[in-house]
Amino acid sequence: MDDGAVLLVAGLADLAVSTLGTAMGTVRGLLRRSDTGRLVEDAEQDLRARGRLALDRYAAVPPAHLEVLAQHVLERRSRADG
């Protein structure tokens, strides 16, 4: 491996260790709190709401483009005839 690849791998490893250390400190702080149960319930509700939003955003099928254009043409024709 060349020096660039070694530096890249070392940088990624350092980032991973740093991130894990920060996350562990956060978890330790949360476990010391007296309202941990309430925090867990709030986190669960937030995740459910986030999941619902994600499903709504990605599961909804947009209308077919040509169908929308056809509806616009029909509306214009009906206005012009009326």
C-alpha cells in the first residue's frame, strides 16, 4: 500500500475511535440521569414519528407525469368549450 492509502486508513480509524469515545461518554451521561426511562420513551416516540414521515415520503407514488398533463389538457379544453 502506498503512503496515501495508509494515511487514509489511519485517519478513518482515528475518526471511528473518536466517535465511539464521544458516543460512550454520552451514553454514560444518560445512564446517570434520573429520568432515563422518560428519555427512552421520548426517543422511541421520536423514532416512530421519523419512521412514519420517512414511509410517507418514500412510499407515496407520485402521479404519472403524462396523466397529469392529460388532465391539464382536458381542463383547458373544457374551459375553452364552456
